[in-house]
Amino acid sequence: MTAQDTLLALGIAAAKAGDDDAARSLLTQAVRRHPDSETAWLWLSSVLKTPQGRIYCLHRVLELNPDSRPAQRGLAALEKAQPGPVVVAVEPPAEAPPTVALPAVPPPAVTPPVSPPPAVFKLPVAPKPSPRRETVAPLVRRLHPGRLVAKPRFWQAVVALLGTIALAMAGLLAYATLGRPGKADEAALVAAIAPSLTPSPAGTLRPTFTTMPTNTPLPTDTPTDTPSPVPTFTPWPTDTPLPTDTPLPTNTAVPAATATRRPRRAAPTATPTLAPSPVPRPELPARALDPRLATLGVRVEPAFVAPGQCYWRLVEARWADGEESGGKHSVFVEVQDQSGRRAVGQPVVLAWADGSVTLPVEDRPVPDWGVDFGMYNTLGSYSVCVGGGPSDRIVGLGLGTAEQPTFTIHTSFYLTFRQVQR
């Protein structure tokens, strides 16, 4: 969105709010930055005070668009009320002629207007230059490059600076070439500084003491006493009784083992596990769309968001024809939070073929809507969505009906967006 579009949108909003002074200042800046803006000249004509200024603005609109019906009707009403030459007096900026006289414009032969004349117009006044700007301007002219180059002192300072740089570079080159010691000097310097190594005498091992062998005496014969054997007494053998027959043990009947029945183990029964019940998703509010929107070529482009993500959902869209709109030709937008309250300050983006404008939701009393945007193009020209996050988008809005889609018939659209969770 360019600065000119911002000035135009703010000027239109101020004019609708009844602040003619702010609207006149903003729209004057808009036509100065973009003189070919038909919408800016048309809205500027509605906030000027004098008929001459209004006529001048309407003539500019007709120069840009000769088929502009609002400009034709307004010009016819003004020239009928005050015929004659048109002279526009504008307070000039600094160093400009005091007034600008425009040639007389003869009143065109048109039929009387059907609608009432526009509201009271006010003449824009150009802002006076600030004293700070008048003080800074001479200093800027003094520091202009052309003035500096033309002065001889400038070139003297440049030559002195270049000479200093050349001397410094020559000194560095001379030091690198002559002042560096040669390899022989470096070797001598290293030899003088490095400590000399003197070999030390090898250590002498001390003698070890070796023991002399001693004389071992030879063994001598030692006489031993050998005892004589003494005879032992051997007893006579005694009679050993014969063994008697020992009766064999009798067999004792062993009772037969009886089998004991083991109790059967009961098979474990499976306990059913209850599956967690799915968490129900919040139900999205239904869209209340006017059935006539399809015949007008208006469609809704839903926002693509993941489950659980919040976005702005278009919950209601209504169209008012020429009779229902009561002469209005606007897009009325209401933006609500999840609890259904107005989301004051939430931006609303309104786009057309060659531009867009972002308007905040204002805290207006009921039954006024949060955003009121005036339409001037036919069906298929505008699209609306909520800024600051994912949002549904409704496209194909504009003036006209299904039978006359290319005529600027005053119709209106009423849109309601609400923040929901998918």
C-alpha cells in the first residue's frame, strides 16, 4: 500500500466522520502526490468551502473521466447556482505568486440534477514552510558539491592531503628496503644471543667390593654306635569260633502310591479396555449468505488452516439493491472475536485491481458498522478479508445489479467476520 493510497483512505475516512479540516489537508496532499487520481479530486470537492474550488476539482475529475456521473451532477448544480467565470484563489506556498487565475469555464448544457447538491466545501490552505527548513536551506546550498569544487581552497586542501599520503608511503617503502638487517647480521645476532653449550665429562663408576672365597674344612669320620637286635616274644595262636547262620529279613509290604488330582487353574478372562472417546471438535458457525450473491458473481474463498488453528470466518454476507441501500454505495464490515464482541482495531483489507487499503475496525455506536468503505467501481472490482491472520476472502464486490452489472447503481454489501477455531 503506497503513501498516496494511505493519504486517500485517511482523507475519505475523515470526510465521512465529518472532520472537514483534516479531510481537506489529507486529500490536498493526495492530489499533489497523484494529480491523476479521480477519486481524490472528487472527495476533495466535497470538503472545500468555496464554489470556485469545488468547480475546479469537478473539472479535474471530468478531465480524467468525462463520463463521471457524480462530477457532472455536482458541476451542473454549482454552475446553475453561481454562473459566470470561475477564479480560484489558493494561498500560495513560499516564493510563489499569491493567486492563480483559471480561465472561465462556460456552463455545460445539461439537465437539472436529480440528487441534492454535495455538502459544504472548504478551500485547502497550503502549509507554511517551517523556520527550521528556511535555516537549513542556506547551509545545504553552501555544501553543494558544485560550490566546493569551484573554491581554490578546496583544491589546496586536496593537494596537501595527497602529498602527506605520498610521503608516508615513501617512508614505509624505504624502511622495508634499507632498514631490514641481512641474513649474515641475523645469524651473528642469533649466535651472540643463543647460549653456548659446553660438553660435561662423563661420570666414572665407583669400584664394587668383591668377597674372597673362604676355606671349607673337609669332613672327618665320626664313629657311631650300632645297637644289637633284641629277641621278641611271639604268642601262640588261639581257636577262632565258626560263624553261625543269620536268618534273612522278611519282606515288608509297601503300600501303593495313590494319585492325587490337582485342581485345574481357571483360564484368565480378558478384561475389555475402553478406548478413549474422541474429543469432539468445536462446530463452526454456519454461513448466512444472501442467495442473490451468486447471480452477482460474488463468491467466498475459504481460508485453508490446520485443525485446531484459529482464523477469521465469514459468517454473514448480505447485499442491498438500489432501493434497499437508500442511496448508499459502501461495503460495511463487522469483525467479531470468539465471544461475538466487536474486535476494535482489527485491520480489514479492501483490495481492487491496482491497489488496496487497510482500515481498522472503529468503536462506533450501534447501528453503525465498524468499517464503512465507499465503492466507485462496478461488480467484480473489490475483495474483502481480515488482516493479521488467516481469513476467508469474499471477491467480486462492486456497484450495479445482475441485470446492469456495468452501471454504477448505488448498492451496498454487509459483511460479518468472526474468529473461530477449526
